[in-house]
Amino acid sequence: MNAVTLSICFCIVIGTFLFWEFVAWFTHKHIMHGFLWTWHKSHHTIHQQVLEKNDWFVVVFSLPSIGLLYYFSLVIYSPYGIAVGVGVFFYGVFYIIFHDVIVHQRIKWRPKKRSSYLQRMINAHYIHHGKHTKEGCEAFGFLIAPKKYAPKQFTYKKERQETQ
Ligand SMILES: [Zn+2]
Ligand SMILES: [Zn+2]
């Protein structure tokens, strides 16, 4: 692979990663809080189980990247197609680390030092969980959130209450 192809692939990975935030936001807002609320409801319900019905979304969302990586490496070879698959895969990894670990603490780890950007994203998702209903939720993104969720308007104490 030459340097030009590699640079194009790199841009495709970044572009796909950013585009996938839109896909995730759209899916969360219109599908998970839409006709698949039957799965997502489990994630807006306080419970003690290890797994949620909502985890099926992680399984479903892994399929595009598995499909793309399989198709463009074994069926028709295309480094650009593989780059799209890698971008989707990276978004999935980011989502699990951000959403399931950092925000929901399914694994008890959280960066001690948080940038204002990270704190803003965490705040936004706690606000999302402030409601346990299909309708009326806000902040559906995971990578991009409006300024109003910036740390100075939101204390850590309040954040803890939102999750209880
Ligand atoms: Zn939701
Ligand atoms: Zn959540």
C-alpha cells in the first residue's frame, strides 16, 4: 500500500468515525426511542442485572463493521472498504469505553482527570438518563453535545444523583 492510499484510508477511517456519531445519534433518537423502545427501555430502567435487553444494540451495531471487514478483505479486496469497516469498529470501541465504562461504570474505571470536553459529554448523557421515558429525552449523542452541558453548569454531586 503506497502513501497516498494510506492517507486516503486514514481520512476514510476518521470520516466514518465522525459519520457514525450521526448514525448513532439518529438511531438513538428515532429508533431506540422509537419502535425499538422495547429493547432500549431496559437501559432507562434501574435494575441489578448484569445484562440488559438494550445490549442487543451492541450486537446489531457490530454487524456492519464485521460485514464490511469480511466483504472488503475476503470477497472483494478494497483498502477503502476496509477503512470504512475500521472506522465503524473504532466508533464501537469508543462507544463501549465512553458509554458503558466511563458513564455507566459497568467496569469500575473512570479517568481521574477529565477534560471539559469529556465532562460535557458525560453530563449530556446523565441528562439523557434524567428521564426514564420514551418521549421527552434530550442529548442523544455520544461524541458531540451542545455547550449547555458544559461542566460549569453541572456539578459532580448532581451527576451522581442523576444516575441513582
Ligand atoms: Zn436513550
Ligand atoms: Zn446510557
